[in-house]
Amino acid sequence: MLLVLDAGNTHTVIGVFDGDKLKNHWRIFTDLRKTEDEYAMLFKNLLAEEALSFTDIKAVAISCVVPPLIWILKKVFWEYCHVEPLLINSKIKLNIKINIDYPEEVGADRVVNAVAVYALYGAPAVIIDFGTATTFCALDKEGNYVGGAIAPGLELAGNALFEKTSKLPKVELKKCDHAIGINTVQAIQSGIYFGHLGLTRELIERFKKELKGSPIVIATGGYADLLGKNTSLFDKVDPLLTLQGLKIIYNMNN
């Protein structure tokens, strides 16, 4: 079986594939304080939910945007699964070309999403990943990765308000039905929710003009479902896009 892992700044998403079938997936907090043994015990317990153990894992693919975590994860899979993980970067075999100034600077998660979208949905495309940061990636009609944009994510915006103001509380991020909040909590929720939709709409429109043609618009990431509901901004909402992309890249390189 193939274990795929996408380590982000806030959350890490893990999936297990049996062939082309995603048997299960899990989302945990990314924690640099954990040792490789602590991560191993956590992974062991998750796998046990599917009656699996480390001996069932024959291959591993990792996308990680937290450099100090890479060595920890590699040690986990070396020591407990006895496999050499495939680490995603711009230099391994891909189905796209990365045509920007410094290809090595593109985050592994953005590379994986671009590969997945080109393989599953085609090009041109606009890919929005709603995570700690909200990233926008563009594929031209040939499937070349031609750049993007990065903005603070919803949770980051909410935390900044809470941390940098004296009276504004930390609030739950949720879909809002009305823009005009009738109390402080609703006002913050409205500003974050509709403000992010406005940011997203503006960048999608500009990406479409610059890409020309009719690019498909794909939303993914932890907050994709939250923002994807009740809006026509996206042609497809695919929260597990990165896991699929990791499987696709692993297959290309093996």
C-alpha cells in the first residue's frame, strides 16, 4: 500500500491508497515538538483504524512545506516501514513544466496540486488551495505552471485580529448568511468569510484574463468546503486533491 502525506504549516493530511482506492484519510495538527517516535505511534494508531500496520506500507510519498519536519518524517518511515519516502520537489519527474523565475521556490503542495489538476481536469486551470495561506496557481493551456498569488488564509486572518486587537475575540470560522453582523462575533465572521470570497473572486477574474481562454477553477484545501458552498466561483471543489496528486506523482516516478 502507498501512504501519502501532505504536511502543511497548520495541519498534516495523511492518506492510504490500496491501488487507486483511497482507503482512508486523516487530518492532524502539524507539531514540530513531536519526535519521530511520537509521530510513529500516532501513525500506527491511525493505520489500526483500517486494520493496517507499518508492514502493510510498501511506499511513501511526502509533500512538506515545513523544512524541519522533513527529517523527522523520513526517519519515521525509514525506521518503522523500512522504505525511502519520495519527497516532492520541482526536480523530480512531473507531468507539467514549471515556468517561473525560481522553480525550486514553489511549495511542494502547489506542485502536487498542479500535477493533480492537469492529470484529472486538464488545462488551462486556476487552482486555489485554502489553507494557512490561500494560494492561487495558474496552468496555461499547455499545462505549464506559470505562477500564482499568495494571500493570508482565513484562520490566519482571524488569529491576527484576535492577537493584534484589545477587544476583538477569537471566533469560529463559518459560512455566513448575512453580510451585516448584529454583534461583534457575527461582524468578524462576515468580514473574514465574505472578505475572503471577495479576494478570491477578484484574483480568479484577473487570472482568467491573463490566462485567456476558459480556465477551469478548482478549489482545494482545508477550507475549500466552507468557501465552496453556495458560491459559483469554482467549477470543482476537491478537498482531497493533494492526496490524489501525491499518488499520481509517486506512480510517475516508480
